[in-house]
Amino acid sequence: MIASVDVVFTAITQSQIYVLDQDEAIDFYVGKLGLEITADVDMGFMRWLTVGVPGQPDRQILLEKPGAPAMSEETAEQVRELMTKGALGGWFILTTDDCRKTYETLLKKGVEFTEEPTERPYGIDCGLRDPFGNHIRFTQPKA
């Protein structure tokens, strides 16, 4: 049985995925997908780089390089190796008003897809991977 909880969260504001090169990540996420940089801060020990959907600053994705301070260099190397093999990657889902049109636009920009737009019970969606092996889907929800 789940106990009653006094704390009530109101939003998830940030999530994180690993990337091997943050400048290449900007080229992909901003240049191709059309997201915007919401923070780009040199913290000395790491670069805090987040992107989000334009006009929606309350939800951000941290594009983090594996390494300090979150993990040792040995662990970071293992994570990078798994990423380059395609065995490790995060994922997230974006929403669009027109899945097929968004697909065609991104295809022309050179984005490589893992799945073409497909009718689902919840709407139309498709899949792609970023240059680092992270899985991305975008969905046109049913009305």
C-alpha cells in the first residue's frame, strides 16, 4: 500500500542526456531540430548546456558530456565507449502539430530517422537518433 505523501511536485523542469561533443550537439539540437539554447554556462569543472522548445523555458534538456563531477574518468570512458557502440543512450519525446511535415522538413536537413511517421492509437509518431545514439521521438497527438 502506498502511504500518503505530503510533498506535491508541480513540474519536471530539467532532464539530461549524454553527448560526446557539446558544440556538435548544438548543431544538431538547435541547427537541425530547431530547439533553442536555454543556458550555456562555463562552470569551470563542466559546461552547463541546456536546450528547450522555443517559448517554453520551463522544460530543459541538459546536454552533458560524460565526466566530472558526476563520474570518474574511468567510468566516463566506459560511458563514451558504450555510446559510440549505440548501446547506451537516453531518450525523450517531442510534440508537433504535423508529424509528417516535421519529418519531411528534418529529412531535408539531413536528420537520419529510425522510423518513418506511423499511425498509432495515440496519434502519429516517428523516431530518430541524435549523433550520439540518443533516441528521440516526436508525436502528433490525436485530437
